[in-house]
Amino acid sequence: MQTEFGRDARSDHRSSSALTTTAVQKAGTRIIDLRSDTVTRPTAAMRAIIASAPVGDDLYREDPTVLELEAYCATLFGKDAAIFMPTGTMSNQIALRCHIEPGGEAILDASYHIHFFESAQSACLAGVALNCCPTVDGVLTVDDVEKAWLRKPRGSGYAVPRLLCIENTVNAAGGRIFPLTTIRELRCFADQRKVTIHMDGARLWNACVATSITPAEYCRDVDTVSVCMAKGLGAPAGSVLAGSADVIQTARRYRKWYGGSMHQSGILAAAALFGLRNHRTRLADDHANARTLAAGLARLTEPAIAISTVETNMVMLDVAPFGMSAAVFAERARAENLLVMPWLSTVVRMVTHLDVDRADVEEALRRLERVITAASQAT
Ligand SMILES: *Cc1c(COP(=O)(O)O)cnc(C)c1O
């Protein structure tokens, strides 16, 4: 469901993409990049909005576009306040720092971004001990948290759990939607145990479009939420952290400490606002494209990949049956001008986004078929 504006902008963007180094044409075939939804480039319409954005120095809270984005997001999430950040990683890290004094503990799934990609930062910058627990498909339940709580000695000499972290959608679980009912159960637990909840909602937009649950409903039972603007929404950079007035005031102080305080950042906030207003409902296209990709792969592969696990814009493919590692699979796909991401040693991740349409997905399937057929002939 693409807006006319979005579609025009996109074809315009396409025709100019031949000039960019990321879209080098090899042997007459365009590179199709399914590594991540972060690879999207700003459309012509987004660039026009960026060019005309009113700006000021955000250090003095004088950038009207940043103020507009922060107010827009606070309302959208039903929170007192929001703060614009350069990256999702910084939003998560500052959330940890705000919720937990160094030496405290956060309970989460090991596959979440905060652990999988940010364990060093969490230890060094926030001074937080991450207590990781195994979960089913990345959905952290009260039972998982209770077990993680009891797995270690508790008392004044030891780490005290202060925070529960959840992720929505769950990246490592192939873009799985975190169930709202589970969030409500976690809230009751958190209130009893006097801990807080942070939701890493880098792809919350996808969960909202797939379920018709509003961002505010998803955020009602969490203390803070972080979101990314540079993924499905197509902005060049930026993230927002939202929460209570107190927490966001503290976050403002840490953003300065961490070197994330910017000046005429309205340039970036304008792109984020444009993405929020024009590229949210079209995420349904990405979800349909991911299902098409999964269905096509299911026809090509034995055993078939489970299409039911494709809830949003990602497809995880187990390449072990083809007798190769994820790295080798990705290399062979690259030779076909198709970029995929080796996620685990034998799992490849493919993500649909603003810069790939239905025809690209069909072409990607033809290229995947060549990689898979060559592999099965070799074995
Ligand atoms: C992308 C992502 C982030 C943060 O990413 P940045 O590249 O730092 O903006 C955080 N959490 C999840 C789940 C993500 O997918």
C-alpha cells in the first residue's frame, strides 16, 4: 500500500541509483540487496523534505524539526517525552544507563540486539550485567524471567535485577512479533518485583502494521521504548527513545556524555518525520514480499522452510541442507548479484524493504534457485 508520493519518489530514486557506488551494475543485472532494511537510501521526496527543513541548534533546544519529531513520538507512544538519538544502539545503551546503576542486572534473551551486538557496550558503558535466558522464539515470558532470577545467588552482595528487556520485532527469531499479552504479564511481574521494562522497538513499526496494534498500545506497559528510523522507514539515520519526563531528562544528560548531542539535527529529524508519515503503512508491502520470498524458497528447498514463521519483513534460511556455511552461501549469492546476510554459521538472513519491490523478490528467487541448484548438483 504505497502512497503515490512514495511510488513517484521511489522510481525517481531508482533511476538515479545507477550513479551510486552501492548499485554498481555487474553483467547487466542490478544488485538486489536483502542484507538488511538499513540499506534503504532516502527517496527523492525525503531528500526534498530534508532540504527544506527548518533547523536550529538543538543544544539550545532551538531546532524546530527535532522538537516536532520528539513531540510527535511522545504522542505516538503515549509517553511524557521523547529524545532524538543518532542510533538505535545509543538509545538502548542510554536506556540501560538510565534504568540501572552500574553493577545492576538486566534480564533478557541472549539473541536480542542488546546482548548479541551490544554486550561489550552494556558492560563497559552502562556497567550492566546481562543475565541472558533461553526463550522460545525470542519471546521472553514471566516464567523465563523467574528462572533467570533464581539461577543466581541474590542478596546485597550480588547483582540486583533492575530491568527486563524485550525486543519487538525479534530480529534473531526472523522478525517475530512480541505478543502484547506477554508484555502485560511482564508488567504485572515487574510491578511486583520493582523492576522496569525497556522495549527495543527497532522494528516496532513492522509489528504495528502486521497486527494493527497501535504504537501507544504496545508501549503502555513498558517504561521506555527505543525505535529506529533508518530501517523500514527509510531515513538515513536516527532513533528515538521515549518514556517518562524524568527518564528522558536523565537520557538527555547521558546523550551529552556519550557524545550523541547534535546541533542542526533537524536535517535528520525531518527525514524521520517523513518516514513516519509516509512509509509506515507501506511496510505491509515488505511483509507481503517476505512471504513471497519464503513461499518461493519453500518450493525450492527440501526440507521446506516454515512460512508460518514469516510474520514481518524477514526470512531466515537454514543453508545446512545445501552442504555449505552461511558465509559460502552469501558469497555464491553475491556472485549472482544478490546480497544476503550470514546470520549464524548456517543461517542466512534476508530482509525486504523500501528499495526492493515484488519484481526484485521474484528476480532474487531466480538467483537463489541458481545458487541452490548448483549446490545440489555438486553434492
Ligand atoms: C538495528 C537494531 C538496533 C540498533 O541499530 P543501530 O544500527 O545502532 O541504529 C537495535 N536493536 C535492534 C533489534 C535492531 O535491529
